[in-house]
Amino acid sequence: MTDVPFFPQRDFQCGPAALATVLVQSGVEIAPAALEPQVYLPGRQGSFQVELLAATRRQGRIAYVVKPELRALIAELTQRPAVVLQNLGLEALPRWHFAVVIGYDAATDEVILRSGTERRQVMGAHEFLRTWALGRQWAMLTLVPGELPATDDPDGYVRAVADFETLQGPAAAIPAYAAAVQRWPDHRLARLGLANALRTDGRIAAAVAQFDVLAARDPHDAVALNNLADGLLQLGCRDDALETIERASRAHPEPGRIRAAIEATRQEIEASPAQGGATCALTEERP
Amino acid sequence: MSLRPFLRTLSAVLIVSLLNLGMLQTAGAAAIDTQAAIALEDRAAVTARIDERLAREDVRQAMQSLGVDPEQARERVAALTDAEVLQLDGKLAQLPAAGDGGWILLVIVLGVLIYLFASGKLSYR
């Protein structure tokens, strides 16, 4: 990864410098100076991890935190560089630092970094691990929606996409959820995320097809059934919607947030005018 | 200062009642969104949610007091997730802020100690 850019850091600006490095690598045109007002805290002379994640989302990239294992970090490095938090000081007297790991050389057991004012810093894996472990083995990636981490981590990835969606909206998140569904077709939250994003984006028929897959897979998935009923109603399939909300109701009799949503959906369906031929063939064609 | 816990409780109560109000009024959107579905899976997120709006305001003010421009502080807080806000709330002074500047403090401390030893104002005994 010699093509990874390098921004030598100015005083205390390792956060903006490291983040700009990985963002530029993932196709965002940005300089560290433009990130300073988004991540730097003058009163602390440094930047926080969570603000690096937030700034990544502001740049239209998904901020994914790598599983805190060396194996996972090395796997990610085969695809793209990662920002890491290091403690270059002592546990009791920390010197926190963000750097970018661009590679791992198994032959020499060395880690290659862009760090501070050093364009190419080579650190023994053992020494790197010590500094990384003191930072609780924190590493993050900036992913273009549609790109997936190398690690098999659907839970972590889908949560990262959901956080991205909150800021950037459903249309931007759809390619990311779609990629997750393709790679992890059996993961419930990935598909639910895709279905919800499609629904919010106004693609109701596509959303209904995905909710239907979830409901067929787990007849007790009250969330999927509720959202399926809502989608069916929006498509004008009132009878199917009513039947589906009954199933949701039976699947989730306990009071609480889900139950409240089910009741609200039921009221919506009952309030909508009954039309002739309100049954749709949709529920019979499962993808 | 003693007013603060009271205000916090009051706000929590107000937020809860607003949420309930919202529940009754959301006739147009009865679907359960992805963040809510995730919160249902991660139990901790649900219980933490109540303080969230107040926490955002706290973090925004703390950022400003640490030298962030008011407009930028607003944008920065808006980009944080609920969970991230709760991680920062009340901890902006303690959380690791990576800036690679820790050595400066150490150098100053050592410098002062060396000076004190050298000038005889401090000794082992």
C-alpha cells in the first residue's frame, strides 16, 4: 500500500492527519486542516475516537471499528489502511496517538505505519502490539457504502451502517445494507436494515419483499411482521396487511414498544377504507 | 449546582412523557426503524436512551468550553450517535484525547524536578 497518501501532522494534529489519510485513500478529497474543526479539541490538545467516527460519517463514509484482535486488523490491512489508537507512553502516563497502519510484513513480523511526521515508520509487531494494546486495540476503517470489512463481523458492520444512515439518510445506506445482505444472507439485522432503508426511501414494493423474507424465515419476528403489514397497507393490500398484523399480534403479546407499534399499525389499517380486491399476490411470490 | 440533579430528573420525566405523546400521535409511521430494532437487541441502549437529549446539550457545552467554536460544536454533536454522546457525556476531561502531546507535560514536570534538585530546594532526604 505504498500509494496511501501521507499528511505529516502539525502540533497535536495526529487525529486530523490520520483521518485525512484513510479518507483520501477511500476517495474523499479532504485535507487535515479541513478536519481540524470537526475532530480537534483545543482544550485537550487532541481528538477523541468517537469524533473520528462521527467525522467519517460526515464525509459520506461508513466508520467501522475493527474487532479488537490483531488477526482482524491484519485481515483488514490486506484491503485498506486503518487508523489505530496507540499509547506511546506508559499506562500511568499515557501519550495517546493516532497513526495509520498501512501494512504488515509477515516475513519480518513488522508493522508499517504513517505516523506523525514519519512517512514510513516500521515497527516490530511486538512493540506495535504493546502500544496498541494500551489503546485497547482500537482500529477503524472508512468504508465507501457497498464496501465490506474483510472480517466476518455482520453485527459490527450493520451497526456501523445504521449509524451512517442516521446521519446520511436511507438512500446513501442502501448499497451498504445490500452488500451486507449479499455477504450474510441469513443475518436478520442486515436484511431488516435493508428493508427499512428501502421503505424510508419510498421503495415500498422492494421493502415488502425483504420484510416478507424475514417473516417467512421466522414467523415470530414481530418487527418484520409489523413492518410488512405497514408496507402491504401502503401498497393497497389491506386484507393482507390485516392478516399480517394479526400474526404480529399473536407473535408478540407482551406489552412494550413493539406491541405499541403493532397496535398503531393495526389502527392505521382499520382506519384505511376497505376496497374491493384488496388482496395482493405479493405474499405468494417469495424471492 | 444542587439544582442540576433535579433538572436532570425533570428533563428525563419530560422526555419520557414526550416520547409517550409521540407514541400516540405517530399514526403516520408505525414501522419500527433499524435503530429501534438494534436497541431492542442491545438492551443497554434502551435504558440509556432516556438521558440522551440532555447529554447532547452537556457535550455541546463541554466542547465549547474546551475551545470549540459554537457552530462547530453543534455540528459535531449532531454527527454523534446516541451511544457516542453517552460515552462522552461528563468525560470530556478524562477520555483519551490523542494528540501526541503528553510528553510535553512530562518534560515540564521533569524539568521542574531537575531544577529543584539542582538548586538544592529538593533532596532525597
